[in-house]
Amino acid sequence: MSPAARFRALPLRSRLALLVAVAVAVAVAAVAAVSWVMVRTQLTDQLNRSLMSTNATAQAGRSLREGCIVQPTRPEQQIAGNLNATVQIVDANGRHCWVSGRATLPVTTLDREVAAGERTSVLHDVTTTDGIDMRVYTMVVTSQPSGQIFAISVAKPLADIDKPLSTLAWVLLLVSGVGVVGAGAAGLWVARTGLRPVDELTGAVEHIARTEDLTVRIPDTGDDEIARLSRSFNSMTSALASSRDRQAQLIADAGHELRTPLTSLRTNIELLARSEDTGRPIPPQDRKELLASVKAQMTELASLIGDLQELSRPDAASPGPLQVVALHDIAGSALSRARLRGPELTFTADLEPWYVRGEAPALERALVNILDNAVKFSPPGGAVEIALRGGELTVRDHGPGIPAEDLPHVFDRFWRSPSARALPGSGLGLSIVARTVRHTGGTAELRAAPDGGPGAQAVLRFPGAPTPPPQSPYGSDGVVADQ
């Protein structure tokens, strides 16, 4: 398994703690390295300034006058000054004369170049025969009165800066280690504290999966991401609980609505079957009425099942692609079907052109439902007025109207007013109307007659335009042709 795969396999809190520790380790290492380099630079500069400020010329003057370059002497033959440094004289040929200190410095090419007058001074590092690393400053001098050019080398051990740097490195390493361990512990604590709401959310999800209890809620105080996630989860469970309740209510209402026609249908069929089994014929008129009742109940069942299938579709689902359709043509077709259902009624229509984006069959069914509702409640010889102006379709009947307290419920599934319970229907027609209008982006409303007279008025508002889009040629079937 690769390191990346092993890292992803760790728990989230462990990954967070590890990332925090790594981030702190990198930051501490960078700070420690920069600090060490800066201190080393400062110590080196300080040592260089110390070497350049050492007055070795006076100490070397006696040696120059005694000609130590011509007759070199051993260190123990000279009187060392209290300079806390090693000093020696070098000529252009590489000969050198020890002046003070504890060791003889090796002569380098740089020293000879200074002694020859090619350089005025130079700083460099050397290692003595005793294995001591030294920092050397070599400068040019002129002996008096001969005017001969020499070089004086002043050196101090690099241990003066190496020891403090070594101590600093160990201190930085110790502090970095403590910082990384502390950061890892703090990261683990922060991860556990920060992920506690996630643990609660995980527990709630596992509880719901195990018990299907959608009433569980988790605390959602605060405005951070975890609180937002908690609120989203609570909203999701509330929506699921509401959806389940609506589903259960739909099943209960559907069962209740199906029970009545099924019971009537079963009774009528049992009467017909008993007549056949016993050999007692039913009077022709009664038999005709029984068969008509069976046919009516079967038609009602088919209509109810079709309505249930329509409402069982999710709101986001669509049986076909949305197209630009001519709403006035669809309204005219629905009006023709309504005239067949209410031949004794008077229909007046004023339909202006209006084009909407929707499903032509679904829109026609919705308009048929709203017109059937007007036909059902219109008195014999009554009038139904239909108008389409500016995307607002109104259907006015002159029936008994709807009480104000019932208006908020007219678009609920299976809801039927007390005055309509004796009439045929399932209570789903207006629900289908509202659903279809919402799919087009419009609204549906049922209200009392605007002039205060008898009856009710349905108002359906559709977004659209009085002319079809120019990029889509309008077909003769009321639907904009596909490109």
C-alpha cells in the first residue's frame, strides 16, 4: 500500500492531527534553520570584526626590527603579547615568523598575495598542524625605515563560534521536538473537539438507518460549517418525515376513495351473479340500471387510478421534454370537451394568443379538470365564462360558490367540500391542476366571484409571451416543432 493510500486509510481526526503536526514541524524547522543561519552570520561577522580590530602591528614591530623573517625563531623564543589571538608575520616568499599565540599558522596563497602587495587584506579559514580550525585575517604592513612590505596574519579559533552554534542547534532541536509533539497533541484535541458534531451527526444517521426514526434532531447552534451541516441534516430529516407522512396519507386517502366504488361495484356484481346462480332473473329495467352503475363505477375507478398515477410522479419528473405550446389552442380543445360534458350549459370564451413552455397533454388535462369542475357545480342552463388575457386564464361559473373557510384547501389531495361529497369525483382534479401549473412556473388560485355574484372563479397564471419564439417555428398542432 502506498503512503498516500495508508494516509487516506487513517481516521479523519488522525489525519487532521498528523497534518497539523507536519505543518508545525515544517514551520518550526524553517524558523529554526533561519535562526541558526542568522546567528551564525552574526557570530561570524563579530569574529571578523574582532580580528580586524586587533592591534597586532605594535606586537609585530619588535619581531620585524629583530629580523625574525631572516632568522626565524621558535614560538618559545618570543615573548607573546596578551592579544588572545595568534599572530605571525609572512613575506612574499612564504616565509613566516611567529609572533604570539599557541600555534603556527600555515601560509596560504592568499597570505603570500597580501605580503606581495597584491591584496590589502583577506579573510579565510585554515587548519593548523594541531588540527585546530582557525579564522585568519591577513593585512599588509610596511616596515620602517626600510620600507619592506610584509603581511601580518591574525587568527582566532573557529570554536569561538562553533560551540555557541552547536549549543543553539541542540536547543532549537529540543524546542522543535517539544513544539511538534505539542502541536500533534493540540491537533488531536482540536480534531476531536471540532469533529464532535460530526460524530453526533454520524450517530444520528446510524440511528435513523437502524430504527427509521425521522424525528431525531441534532443541535445546530452557531453559524459555522458544522452548524450549517446540522441544520441541513435536520431539514433533510424533516422533509423525509413530511414526505413519508404524505405518502402514508396518500395511501390512506386512496384506499378510502377506492373503497366506495369497489364496494358498490362488488355489490352490483354480486346481485348479478346471485341472479344467475339462483335462476331468478332481474327485471330488465333493474338489470339495465345495475349494468349502468357497474360501468359508471368502473369509469370512476379508471379515472381515480389515472389521477393517482399522475400524482405519484415526483414534482421534478416530467414525462416528456418541455416545449413552447399555444395555450389558447389547448384551452380551445379543452373547451370543446367541456361542452360535451355540459351540453345544457352556455359557454362563452375570449382566448387571446399566449405561448408557454410546458407539456401539451398535461396542460390540456389540467384545463379539462378546471372546466369539469365548473360544469359540475353549474346549475342547469347556467353559464361558464372562459377568458385568456396576458397569460391569465380565468374560468367563472355561476354555481353555489365556495365558502371562504374552504378556499385554502381546494388544491389539497382528496379534499372535497361537504357540498361536493355527493357528486362524482375523487378530489384529485384540482391537485393535478395546481401541480401542472407549477411545472410551467405559474400559479393557480380559486376565489369567489369578483363581482360578488354567485359562483366561483379559477385563476391560472402562466409565464410566457403573446408570440412564439422566433428561433422555433410554430407548428399547426399547437406545439413548437423540434429543431
